[in-house]
Amino acid sequence: MIDPNYRQGDIKSEAFGQDAMLQPAPVEKIPDGPTTPQVAYQMVKDETFAQTQPRLNLATFVTTYMDDYATKLMNEAININYIDETEYPRVAVMCQKCINIVANLWNTPEQKKWKTGALAIGSSEACMLGGIAAWKRWIERRKKAGKPYDKPNFVISSAYQVVWEKFATLWNIEMRQVPLTKEHTTLDIDQAIKMCDENTFAVVAIQGVTWTGLNDDVEALDAAIDKYNAETGNEVCIHIDAATGGFILPFLFPEKKWDFRLKWVLSISTSGHKFGLVYPGLGWVVWKDKQYLPDDMSFTVDYLGAEVTQVGLNYSRPAAQILGQYYQFIRLGFEGYKNVQYNSLQIAKYLHAQISAMPEFVPYSEDVPNPIVTWLMKPEVQKDAKWTLYDLQDKLAQHGWMVPAYAMPVNIEDMVVMRVLCKQGFSRDMCDELLHDIKAAVAELNALEYPTTTRIAMEKNIPLVTKSFNHTGK
């Protein structure tokens, strides 16, 4: 006898044979009643079925691969709220261990057992915390000197990540942008110094510019700021936005001075969920010493029977990413991280060389300091081509690849580039597959008889509406 309620769904029911599968997924209102877990799972899964597979997403900076043990460990901690130190005190200790490890990777001079730093949801929150601390230190100095403190500013290149625009807007701070040019592909230090005045609390240097993969010259910037501060009596500091480079430079270029070995570098932020090799979202910020973290940025609350002191903008969050980061530190060690980052960089250099050899393209830079490859069409090719890089982007998407094409920042916005992130999980074989698909797509585009829509729009100087890819790195 057939159960009359069979189509309404129970553990015996086939998911695609139930009445619930004939209904559209909810858009505006919660459904009237419950459904079975297998149907709910299938409906959510189907909504994302047609998306690109994460490992083919070469647009995102975030980690898309961790080993099975790391994934298992993180899944088991997804229901742990890290801020509840009463119930999970070992998580708080583990978090501080991670801060110590990161601080020492960046050559902290701080001698006390627990280094001064903070956990963040990602590098955006970490940048915010570094920026706020520098701003508040400046306010305190101005107050002590009896000077006004209502017109703060900071200096950064126009290739900034969008969090810095948010920081400036939310706290009513002037963001002074040093434009990129074709001659100055990273921060122009002379121009940055010229933009500084008594209201400048920091210059933000970027290690791993999200638009291009290049690094600002922090050592030269530090020398220039030291000279400027000595001449003016100001105390402009440097915050390093090392969302990408923070986990590349210590392993591959340990001799390079960009970190706390430099006098005016007082805070550094990074993203654990990028080249820290942890699933999102995770960020870290470290200060050179406790004196550079204003006391009023630490909030203490009696939470579930214990005093909890916290620096971050966010409060509750799962502990999974902390466990994932500590696991990676133990699992890989220094040599393991070095090997993973080395392989990623070598694949990036290989891709860079292969793209550079194609007659249609030219690299944005001859240097490949991070596992990021950026290129553009040769001007003489673009002049006569019937297609643009936006068309190549769409062709690659047909094969599952997410490779973004986008216009560069203000002042060089007429330059359209493509970019590939060569992260862990992107192998040499996958790189060859990508190159095969790029060459096949270019051959097809070169054979076009008539110009594409994006090409016509470019000729008429019409703003292009394209797919929104995460070229800003989050």
C-alpha cells in the first residue's frame, strides 16, 4: 500500500519526486511550513549548481582549496563562537598563538610573550583597525599639542582596495590618492611625500596591489618619511596593507625589508584567507608594540561569566578559521608554506612568459613579485582588433574559467587588463588547460568579421557594463 503522504516528503521519499520540488524557491516570504532536509539541501544546491567551480575561479584572491583534514577540522568548529572564552578558552589561546607566529614572520621587535595584534574577519577589517589606531594616535598627539584635529588625512596610491575608501567615508577622513601612471606602476614616493602635511597621520603602502600584483617600495618610502618627519617635526607613520604579500614575502623574499625592521612601519595587516591558505573569512593585524595600539580600542565586557577583552570591529564569529590557520601553521611549517608559495609563483611566472609570447598581449609589468599575472592587449593590436578583453573574459567563462577583465584606476582608466591569481590548487596542468582555452578563444575572436558590442562601445567611448568580478581582492 502506498503512503498517501509520500509526495509530501519523508525519509523514504526521493527528493525530485516530492511536491516541494514543483514549487519555486522562496524569494520574499518564508515558506508556510517545513520541508525535509534532503529537499532543502537540494533546492539550495541547485541554486548554485551553474556557478563556476571554485578552483576555476582565477578572479578571487581567497583560498579555494584546503586538504581534507583541514576541511574536517573547520567543519567541526563551525558552531563554536570564538568570543566565548569562558566555554572555549583554548580557542583564545590558539588565536594568540597565531598572532605570535604572524608577528614573528614580520620580524616584530616586541619582546613580551603575547604580541600585540588582533583577529579580523578578513583583511578589510584588519586594515580598518590599523587605520583607526594610526588616526587615534595622531588625534592624541594633536590634543597634547593644543592643535586642531578635525581635518585628518592619509595618503595611498590610487590602486587601493575599496576598504580604504570605506574607512575614509565612515570616519570622515580625507583620502589623498597618488595616481598611478604608465611610468609609476606602484606608489610614487615623491608624490606621496608632497601630499603629506601636519594633518597626515599615515601613508599606506601596499604589498601585493590587487589590481596588478605589484609591491610598493616600502624601504624607500620609510627612508623618505624618516627624512620628512625629521625636517617637519611631524610623525607620519606607515601602515602596510599586506593582504597578499604578508604571506608571500616572509617565505620567498625574507631578505627584503618591508616589515617591522623599518622605523616607521608601525602596523601591518594581512588576509589569512588569501595566501595564508585558509578558507574565508580570516584576517590579522599586528602592531609593532603595544604602545601603538591605543588603549581605548580595547573593549572589555563581562560575557557569560568572564571578562573578555576584544579589539576587532566584529564580535561573534565562528572559531573555524582560527583552527584552520593554526592547523596550516602546524601542518605546513615554514618550509611547507615556502614550497606552496614557491610553486604558485613559478606557475605565475610560467603563465606570464606564455602570455607575453602571444602576439596579441603584453604584460602589465616585467616583474612577477607575487603569484598574480596581469596583461593587456598590445596597443597596435587593440587598434585594429574587432574584440576586447571583455570578450575574451566571456569566452573563457564558457569553459568555466573566471578570469576578470577590468579598467585600471583613475588616471589610467583607459587601460583594460586581465588578471589571473595562481593560488594553491592551480596546478601546472590546469595552467596549460587555461592557456589552451585562451589561445583557442583568441583565434576565434581574431577570425571575427564584424566588431563585437564591447569593441563598438569602446570606439564610441561608451561606458561598458560588464560582469562584476572581484578585482579588488575580497
